Amino acid sequence: MIRKLRVIGLPLSVLALAVLSAACGGKPTTASAAAASPAVAVKTASVESQTIDRFLRVTGTLAADEQAEVAAETSGRVMSTPVERGTRVTAGTVLVRISATEADASLREAQANAEQIEARLGLQPGQPFDPSRVPEVMTAKASLDWAEADFNRIKSLLDQKVVSQAEYDQKSTGVRAAQQQYQTALNAAQQSYRLLQAARARVDLARKASADTAVKAPFAGQVAERLVSTGDYVTRGMKVVTVVRIDPLRVELTVPEQYLSQIREGQAVRIVVDAYPGETFTAKVRFVSPALKADQRALTVEAIAPNADGRLKPGLFATAQLQQPSAVPALLVPASAVETVAGTSRVYVINGEKAEERLVTTGERVGDRIELSRGVRAGERVATNPRGKLSDGVRVQIEG
């Protein structure tokens, strides 16, 4: 058995020597192969330090600046509906017309009653009321003046013993009666004037009822819904048309309490909505709530966004960026220098003739550049066109 083991061991040792000889005198190692590989041509850019605008990102919802459920203010049959959904209207545009037959008749009746009282008082259109100019008052005043003059004449004759005491007493009583008639006429004139004021008020109400047969838009906007058609009978208070104003739009935002000190009226806001990817809309903070929502520990902020072209719609979910004061400079590199794979971002810093891989954290985007909050230092140079052709330690050749 011992002799057989020796015989078998001889070929194994020879085989080991052969393998060792092949390893020492064969192909080059991986390191030497990388050193011998051709350099990758790259373009570079410097990591720049610059103060940039920073933004607080919050979410919110777009809402119409104004929305009114316009209702009929008088009852009647709908005669016409000049608007449809989507119709653009200005303040005062007629939305629905209601039959005005009864309202116009009531207006004419009220006007006739008022004119009758005006004629009784002797008033002309636009003339101020003067009770002394009322015909009945003028007649009573003339009677009083005549009675007083006659009484004064009798009184002088009584002093001369020309008339009797009985005749004097009769004239005195006539004066008092004329005075009472004059005062009664004045009171009647005042009462008639109060009736005229009531009649004029009824004229105003009747005129309003006649005008209310034309249901009008309360502000400039767009018809969102028309709820009645020609021939329908509407009652007072019944909703007939919904009008909205979407230029500008309100942006209702919810801001966490820790950012309360960073929000102020007039602050610039950028709006992004999923309906228009890649586009940014501008807005401005108009209202900051004086109190937090206790259940959310958040602040309600309202911004106003111009919407002249009507592309933005009420109800859209929006992401808002509120510009913040920034005193700390940012490190910026071209966005093309950042390579992101599976959520991990990296850049390649040029160190001598080799590329050095650095994992980075990105921040704000400024035009075609992007902020790196860690991984690089100001003044270093990074490859601007890695495009998957670089790796850590690869030799590079800088172009241009």
C-alpha cells in the first residue's frame, strides 16, 4: 500500500509544478490590464460655489377665486337661457330671463299710486316737499290770514265802542277755528307725504322685481353649470346657474408648523401640477392664517396664481415651492455630470489621470445645473459626460 501511494503522488506533484509555471509565465493580471487599457475621453466642469434660491415644498389644491350659485330673486316662467356650460361672461351678463308680465304690471300700478299722491300734494318730479306749498294748506293759510285781519279790524272798532262784545267774541272764535283748520291741513299734508314715501318704496320694490326677471352674472367668469331650461318654472331662491372665476386661481396650501417663520405675505411661489409635467406656474402668497389647525399642527396659506389662458383648473392637486432666504452657498455641477441608478446618484471626480467615483446627494436644480449637498468640494472637477462609460479608477483623457 505504501509503494502505491508514492507512485500516485509523483504525477500530482508534477501537475502542481506545471500549474505554478503557467501562472508565473502566462497572461497579465487585472490591475496591469486596467493600466494598459486606453484612456476614456471626457469633458469636465468645475464644482462651483454659489448662493442660490431655495424653496420649501408643500402640497395643496387649486380652487376658483370666486364661485357663485346664482339664484332667481323672483318667481316665474323661464323665457330664455342665453348661456351654456363654458360660456364666458362679464359682470351683468344676462344668464336667464324670467317672464316679466306680472312684475311690469305691478310696477305700473305702484307708479300710478305714487303719482296720484304727488298730484294731491302738488309735487313736480324732483321737487322737494314743502308742506306750505300743498294746495289744502295754502287754502287754510289764506282763510287764517283773512280771519286774523278781520279780527284785528273788529278789535280796533271795539276799542272805539263801535261794535259789540258779542261780535268781537265771534271774530275771535273764527280766528281760532281758522288756526285749527290750518294746523289740520299741515298734518294732513305731512301724512300724505309719508304715504308718498311708502308708495315710492313700493315703486322701488316693483322696479327691482321687474329687473330681477333678468338673472345676471355677479362677476366676470365662466358658466360651470346651467340648472334650468326654457319653460321651467322657478321660485325665489332657486339656483339657476353656477358661475366661477378661474383667473386668478386660489392655491390652498398646508405648511407644517416648523416652517411658520419662513412664510410671509407677498412671498413668491412656484406651482407644479401633474397635468403639465415639466412646467412651472407662478403665484404669490396673499393670505397666511392667523392660527394653526389643531388636528394637523399645520398652517393654512393661500396663494394667488394668474390663469389668463385657463389651463389650470380648480380641484387640481399642486406641489408648491415657496422661495426661502438662503445665506449658505451651494455647490453646483452640470446636471449631466450626475449619474443616477436605482435611486443612487454619483459623480466622477477627475483625480490626476483617473476618475474617482463619489456618491452624492442632490438638492435644488438651477437651470441646467444641480446642487450637490455632499460628496464633492468646491473647485474639484467632475466629468460632465459619464453616460455609463466610467467607473472608479478608470484612466481618463480630458477633451478640450
